Amino acid sequence: MKSSNLGYPRIGKDREWKKALEAFWAGKLDETTFLAQMEQIRKQHLVKQQKKGIDWIPVNDFTFYDHMLDMAVMFGLIPKRFAYAGGPVPLATYFAMARGNKDAVASEMTKWFNTNYHYIVPEFGERTPVLTENRPLQAYLEARDQLGIAGKPVIVGPYTFVKLSKGYAKDEFERVVDQIVPLYVDVLRELELHGVEWVQIDEPAFVLDLTGQDKVLIRRVYEQFSQALPHLKLMVQTYFEAVDWYEELIELPVHGLGLDFVHGKTANLANLTTHGFPQDKVLGAGVIDGRNIWRSALEEKWELVKTLCTVVAPERVWVQPSSSLLHVPVTVEDETDLPEEVRVALAFADEKLAEVRLLVQGFQYGKYVISKEIAQNEKDLQRLAQSPARNRQEVQEARKALASTAAKRAVPFHERREIQQATWKLPLLPTTTIGSFPQTTEVRQARQQFKKGNWTVEQYDAFIQEQIREWIAIQEQIGLDVLVHGEFERTDMVEYFGEKLDGFVFTKNGWVQSYGSRCVKPPVIYGDVQFVSPMTVKESVYAKSLTDKPVKGMLTGPSTILNWSFVRDDVSRQEVCEQIALALRKEVEALEAAGIRMIQVDEPALREGLPLKQADRAAYLDWAVKSFRVATSTVEPGTQIHTHMCYCEFHDFIDAISELDADVISIETSRSHGELVSVFGTCTYDKGIGLGVYDIHSPRVPAVAEIEEMVSRGVQVLPPGQFWINPDCGLKTRGREETIASLKNMVAATHAVRNRL
Ligand code: GLN
Ligand code: ZN
């Protein structure tokens, strides 16, 4: 039996990778120094894995930005706008594709499957693919010749690579795959010539809903590989879900198959035990969760591997994480401030590799060699399980009781609309914003001062009040119809609530890569989630005291808090989400009681939680949408519930949005306006809709005429009475002056359209 890893986090223990990148971009590091630093980080990671006793260490999982971008660049898929003239791709071109430059907009970025990692979308159709370099080979040679590590090069397989790319029509998919396969063969052949034994070829798209045609294509591609590469061993690696076409998959002419026995455990295990596993293949057994931060229950994992070994001979089993460890932080080592019961139950990348190694040692030398560790592990996990934080009877009872309620508002929307119209007397096309206003250096510094203890509560509160006062006055002056307090007290829309609710902890260094150099430090939900005391009432009430205009309260919704946190794995995600919903309900009720009668509950991550397989989606949407209603349905009919989502594909999602039963939804749409407007135009969605009428992603101030055109287009497909006017979300990232100027233009444009109606 061997131990293996699929990918190691790039960012480094102290985010040194991120720091080097950003210093280079800022011109503070020259290219030579930058490359030297990157090399050092890369090698450190390899040596670390070697010291952990990992037999099959991945190489080429490291990148300067994103592994999909690396593949695109290797295949010469460099859009024309980047003015690339052939030959080795300059670093400047590479980063321009990722981040844009003064002449060209960046390539699109999108979510990597159901993770919070974002990759750069390769663009076909602009250039004929050519091999510009052999990155996996370079990585392999560096590790072998300089460190004595004969690694396992990792590449994204052709099916997944093309599936996740753009620039071709749907019916051209096969042609594009066929076009790229010879380049893969060239890359792999060179690897073979240099003595590479195993290549990990990542095909996570194999777990999606495949057609018969897809499977024929995959078969054809892998047959080509096997004919062209008689000596090279391919480990076809799947993850994030089970494979639905197991019987055909195991027939592929490759030497190894990697399956996820965490996120697709039930189905993958059932397939394996029912249909067996080929005698001539290695099983990559993904038994340690590569997506969460919890220690594994070792005894359980032991049993799992034992079961696998009843089907596959142990010498053909690689024990490994379920996916790349890219999705978890580096090490728990520095998390000294956490409650002890939580700390001992955490496992980040390094600790997960230790678990892999431990299991393999047990199987190699006998279980007794790891019995001490298993016993300690049991004790640690027991301790967390018995912690009062995980045993809040009241919360659990309240959550269970939800099963028998539909969590619906007492009065249907069309009646609420009448009541609300009579209360607010808003003009046609009411203008508002999505919640946040510019978080200047001053604002960020103030929060820092407070956090460090340099400022008293009074000092900090006074500062926040001053910001609110200033921006209420600005909003009145701009002439907006519905105002917000501005969210100055929030670093982040999830962290802010996590810090105020019971059941959360925050790590010191639990960073994971989100995209490029950007890292996030998700809150950790470890216990039953419970409301403690009002979280937003003070600021909203203060804002409202300053104006006669309506002020919208501002909360983050249950699925967004769930999807942007690391979540405990001893209960279902549904259960956690519903607990959060019940806690938020108390906040909604507190706001209402304090006289805040418009409340926005943001759900930008609702869609992100969608399972990869179509068949699982309805169940998720059921509880995610219901959770939103649990949080928002107990208010008076006259209280107006708003929600907000960033850009998302609505055509297959509109029913879910309707089921939220929010009185108004605002959406970031300016970059795909036509498309979204038409979706809403063709469906029966009858509630309020705020379509973002200008893009806030650049400091540019949109002209009145430009916005007017957007608004006019909107009222052609939506009844004007249904339509709200707002910018796209994210004003917190903008400067003060451009925000004011843009919003003034937005209001002027709205008035112009209003006058014509
Ligand atoms: N209310 C939040 C804001 O305006 C919404 C952010 C988001 O949608 N991601 O910043
Ligand atoms: Zn948004």
C-alpha cells in the first residue's frame, strides 16, 4: 500500500506565496528574485511532503496563479488581445491573462466545480493550440534532479479541460477535444521519455452528468493515450462526487483510477463492491476529506480502507486525500488561541497528510503500530462531540420543529404589496443601493484600532456613527428613495455575523486560496448556532433616526453564511443551515421591533451550494430556500423583505428565487443586462426586481444617458411597478467621489425615465 497526495496548497504557511506575487505585481520584486522565491516555496512544499512520508508526491500542482491558466498557456491558448507573438510565454502575458492590463481585459474567472476556488477560463477559438512549453516536465525534473523526489506530475485531463473552457459551440466539443489531444500526447510522451512513472490526470468533470456520447469520446481519447504511451502510467483522478458510469470507467485503458470515498462515498463504495475492480489497476482511494478542516475518525477510515482491500489487493491501493488539499489551509500548528476541544479536532493540509501516512503505516506494519494514535483520535473527537457547544438542546429542538412548518409568510405577496405600497408610497422605479458604501482606509484603520484594543467601544461606535451620519446625508442629497446605513462596521459579510453568533470560531491563519493571490479565511462553524444578542439593530436604528426616508436593514442569509464557512461534519448541512436561519430570524424580528420595516437578507451564495449532479439539486434548493423563509417569514405583512444575489444564471433558477418569497430581489446584472431582463420578461415572476443598472467594477462614472438606456430597456420587459433601480453590488470597494457621482447619474436617469412613463 502507498500513500499519495493530489495537490498541496500553494499559498504557504504564512501566505508567503501571496506576498511574493503581490510584491512582484507592485514592482517591489524584480523577476529574478520573484522566480527564486517561488522556486523556494515550491521546493519547500515538496520536501515537507517527503518528510511526511508521502510516497507519491504531486508536482506541477504549484502555479503562479491558477492551474487551468497554466494549462491554457502551455497549449498556447492566448487570446489575440494579449498581443502574444509566439515562443515561450512571457510572465507579463501570463499575468495579463489573469488580471488584465491597460490594453486588454482579463480572461473570465469562474468557480471550480462546487468549491470556492476560482479558475481562469481558457479561451479556444482565437488561436490554433500549440505547445509552448512542457510545464509538468519542468516541475518533474526540478523535483527529481534537485531534491531527489521522483514526483507524480499532475495535469488537468482533456475532457475536463475542454469542458471548462469556452470559445467553441456546444456541437464543436468533440472537435476541440480531438484538436487538443495530440498536444497532450506530446506532453505525456516527453514525460515518458524522461522516466516519469505515474502521471495524475485530473478529470473531475467525470463526476458530472455525462451523456453516452461523452463516454464514447472519453474512451476514444484514453485509447489514444494508451497506444501512444506504452510505458507511462496514468492515474485518472476523479473527485468531489461519485462517478455514475463506474462500469465503463474501470474499463478505460489506464493504470490507475482515483475515486472520492468522502464526497461520493456511498455510490463509489457500492459500485466497487458490486462490480469489483480490475486486477491490473491501482485504486487511488480518496479517504481523507480534502475539502474540510476536521480530523478524520481514524477508526472509521481504517475500516473503510479495509473494506476497499477486500476488493483491491493492498499493494494496488494508494491511500490519499479525496481531492487536492488546495481547498484547506496549510497547518493547524499556529492555531494556539482556539478552544482546546476545537483545536485538537482540526486537520489542515499537513495534518491530513499525516493521517494518510498513519493509515498506510497501519496497513504495512499492523494496526498496533498506530493504536496509540487511534485511541487519542477517538478521545479528541469524543471531547468535541460532548462539548456543550454541540449539545444545545433548545437549538436542536427548535430546528427539529421546523420539519412540520412550511415557514411561509402569513399573507400572500399580492396582498402584502398593497399594504406595503400604502405604507411606503414609493415613487415608480424606487432607487436604492445594495448595502455597503466605500470602505476607505480610514474605515479599515478604525476597525483595526478597535480590534487591537487601541480604541474603546465608545470611540469606535462614535466613529461608525459619524460614517453613517455622513452617508445618510449624502444619500439624501443624491435623492435616493431607500437608504442604507452603509455597513462600515463589517469587515466581511459572513465574518461579521459569525463573530456575533454562538457556534463559530475564527482561526488565526486558516487561509485558503480563492483566486489568484486572493485568499479567504472562512469562519469555522463547530457548534450549534445560536443567536446571542442583536447584531445590526444599533446601526440600522441610528441610521433611521437621521432621516425620514425608509432605511433598509442589512443581513447575510443562512445559505451564504453556510456556504462561505467551514462547516462541522457531524450533522447535515441542512441542519446547520436551519440553525443559522433560526438565529437570523431573531435578528429580523429584533430589527422589525425596533422599527426597521425594510430588511434585506443577502443570499449571494445560495446558488453556489448547488450540488454537482442534477438529481441532487432539488433537495438542496428545498432546504436552502426554506431556510431563507425561516429567517424572514415571521414579520408583519407590511414589513418588506428584500434579498440580493450577485450575478447568476437565472434561467434554471427562477423558481427557487420565487419560492424565497422576498418582496424585492436585487441582482447584479449590468454586465449581462439584456439576457437577464429577458429571463424575467418571459417568466411569471411577479415580485419586485432591482436590476443593477451600472457596473461598479471600475472607477468609471457611467453617463446619465447610458443608465437611462439600461432603465428604459428594463421597463420594456418588466412592468414599471415591479422594477427597482440600483447599482451592481460591491460599492464598498469603490472610492467616495466616483460613488457619489455615479449614484447621482443613476438618480437623474431614473427621473428621466419616470417622467416619460
Ligand atoms: N450587502 C452587501 C454589500 O453591499 C452585499 C455583498 C454581496 O452581494 N456580495 O456589500
Ligand atoms: Zn452581490
